[in-house]
Amino acid sequence: MPRLPRFNKIKIAAAIVTFIVIIIVMIESVVIVEAGHRGVVLYLGAVENRVLGEGLHFIVPFAEQVIQMEVRTQKFQAEASAASNDLQEVQTVIALNYRIDPQEANRIYQLLGVNYADRVISPTIQESVKASVAKFNAEELITKRETAKGVIAQTIRNTLSSNNIQVENVFITDFKFSDAFASQIEQKVVAFQKFLTEQNNLKAVRVIANQNVVQAEAAARANIAKASGESEAIKIITGQLRSSPEYLQWQAINRWNGQLPYASGSGGVPFFQLPAPQALTTNQTNQPLGAQGQISR
């Protein structure tokens, strides 16, 4: 087979190298920023004053470099401990949803770097919890829980916003105290519940006592009214007896059951006088025969 001239070999090699270089240059000249990210452009290591949005972009090959920063909502969670105003140890867990400002992605990278969460968010949570919890007593952290959580959340928002980090939600779990303090709180709650029970029992006793007093007063008024009525009745009866002695006899006749009383001795006084036998005989003698006939029958 005939051999290719040496000059042709060089040309073919140069063409291949040129093609490879062109491919590399094209690859280095194009960058694609992923969805939910922003591109921070570095020119020879220096951060440029521009931020690339999502999509395809052309850059200076080999001189410019693009660092992608996620701008979607992210979650960060950390445990925090602090001392209350009365020096009680308090522990809690803080979880927050945050996102960086898309327009300030280059500045965040320049000042904080890619690991800004560990550099800024975690210390901010720790310091915010300590500064906020110190404003409350341990008991207030229980009774005013929502207020304390609001103070902590607002402190975190204010601190992170100065670093172009936008906090969307802050979630704070219940505060945990030492076992000794928790036992004291439980005993206090039990004592307070017992106090409320005693108060309710006392109120019930007072209600019953008031009812008894009312009933006693009503009975007393009824007795007074009854005595007054009886006294008035006695006065009326006494007046009637004085003005008409036959009043007693009339009362006895009204209450008589139809039977004559049995009495011995001469001391009994009948409550009405029966007609004498002689008068009864005289009346029968003077009646006409018809009447006597009727009687005989």
C-alpha cells in the first residue's frame, strides 16, 4: 500500500486537534443553570456583579466559571439550649424553612460561601434562642409559650434577613426542662388543681348554707304569720264569747258527731237542753187523733 506523505499526516493530526479544541471551547463556553438555582459568575476567581437565571448561557471559556446556588425553599433544623431568666436550663428544637434572595446570590457566595447554612443559620438559631429565652422565667415559658416562640422566631428572621436569607416559617417544639424542675411544675399544677377543687367545694357549701338560711327565714316568717293569725283568731273568739255566750254552744253543735256523751256524776253540763218529759206528754195529748193514729202506727 502506498504510504501517505508526512505532510498529510501532520495536517490530519492538526485537524483532529483543532476539532477537539473547538469542542472543548464550545463546551466551556456554554453553561446551563438548573431550575430553582441561580448562577454566580466568577472571572478568574473574582465574583462578578451579575447573576445568571435558569437556562442556557454563554460565558468566556476558561476565564469564567459559574457556581450554582439553590434558591428554592429549604429546611434547616437544629437543637438549641439556653438558660431562662431564673437560670433554669431549657432545651428545644428549632426548624425553619428559608430561601436565599435570588438577586443577592453572588453576594451570599462572596461573603458566606456555599455552606452558608452551617456558617450563619446554625449560630443564628443558637444565639436567638439564648437571647430570647433569657427574657422569660421558666414558668412564663410554659404559661406564655406562644409569646416566647414569637420572640424567638422574630429574632431569627431579623438576623438572617440582614444576610439576605429570607425565613418563611419557624417551627419550635415544646420547651424541655430538667427533671427536678418538671417535677416541681407538676406538683404545683396538682396543688393548684386541688385548690380549685376546694374552692368549688367551698362555693357549694356556701350555696347550701344560703339555701338553708333562706328556708329558715321563710319558715320563721311562716311561723310568725301563723302565730299572728292564731292570736288574731283568739282575739276574735274572745270578743265573740264576751258579746254572745251562746257561741260555744253553737260551736259544740256544729262539731257534734250525733252521739250523746257518757258522763257520771253531777258535774257534767250538757251542751244543749233536752225538752222535759212532761212537756212532751202535754204536746202529745194536745195533738189531734189523726196525729195520734199516726204515732200509734
